[in-house]
Amino acid sequence: MKKLNSLVFYALVTPVIALGAGSVLAQQTTDKTTTQTDQNKQRTMQPDADRKNAYGQSKQKQDYLSSVPANGSHASHLIGADVQTANNEDIGDVSDLIIGGDGQVMAIVVSVGGFLGMGEKDVAIGWDHVTRSGTADDLELRVEVTRDELKAAPKFEKRD
């Protein structure tokens, strides 16, 4: 008898919960749509002069590149590149790049220390301490820090 009562109870409660969850999801969708509509209205209500000025400014920037500039590099060439100190000591290789809000490279992340992957730590070295040389296919990176400074440097924690 208890089984029958609990079965009836769950049979009645389950649809109520499902309907309640459906209305919550529908409300969230409506809120997103309203926000997007408000943003679209703001864009269309922008005065013509402001829109033309913004368009002119964007045209002044170079929208497309046909090749890498002479002082530029591919991110794929930087990641994995060997990093050495000014004294030609190998300290590791670039595992990641840190890009600032302005789109510029702020730092390189280098796995340093350890042996065969044991005891390594990631250290972010400021881009202004990095010197690039070599060719695009054989890029050489040198940093203005010593091994001891890298050992003492704080571990870089990657944000997910």
C-alpha cells in the first residue's frame, strides 16, 4: 500500500515540477530576447553622423592583411618556441601567450624547472622582457631573466 501511495504521489508531482521548470526556461528566453531587442534599438537610434564617423574610423584601420608584417609573428610560431636566457641557457618553451584587452601580447607563458616534466611550473614573462630573432621558421626567443629569477618567480595560474 505504501508503494502505491508513493507511486501516486510521484506521478502527480513530476508533471508539476516539469511544467514549473518549463515556465522558468521560457522566462529566461524572453529576458534574453528583450535585452537583444533593446541593444538593436540603441544601435539603430544612433545618429547618422555618429555612424558615419565610426565607419570612417574603422576604414582607417587595416581590416585585412595579405601577409605577416615585417615585425610580426604567427602565434603558432611563438607557441612551442625555445626560450633562452641572455647567457644562452635553455629555460623551456612557450606554452601559451597572454593577450591583453587591447589585443597586444602581454606575456609569454614558459614551463620552467623540473626534469622530464616533473617539478615544472608555468611562469608568465612580460613581453617587454622578450627579444625575438631568427627567421619565422626558426624563431629564437631570449629573455632578460636568469634561471634563479625564474625559480623564484610566482607560478602562473591559468584561468579557465
